[in-house]
Amino acid sequence: MMKQLDRWHQTKIGLLVFAAVELAVAYGFGSLAVDRGNFLWYLLALLFLFGCIQNSAKLIGGVVHGHSK
């Protein structure tokens, strides 16, 4: 199951979905961080934002360089 998810995550649609979900989760944690002022929420928001940026960069690189995945 995890191998299938990892294989799907490496596709263009998988990268797009993961980036969108991570952006939504980062937004949620960011909202909690601003509302509650807890350092842990800021840390989690940054972590998921970094994941979103990483998946977006991989997606853009795949589109620009024409990888067929």
C-alpha cells in the first residue's frame, strides 16, 4: 500500500494533490498559530509549507523538463 502511494506521489497529479493538501494544512496550522500564539503551531505550519514548496518545485521541474511521470 505504501509503495503504491509513493509511486503515485511521484506522478504529476500526485505531486499536485500533495502540494494542495499540504498548503491547506499549513494554512490551518498558520491560522491556529496566529489565533493561539503557540510556537508548535508555527513550527507545524512552516513544516507543511516547506513540503508544499518542495512538491511544487518537483512538479514545475517535471513539467519544464518534460518528464513523463
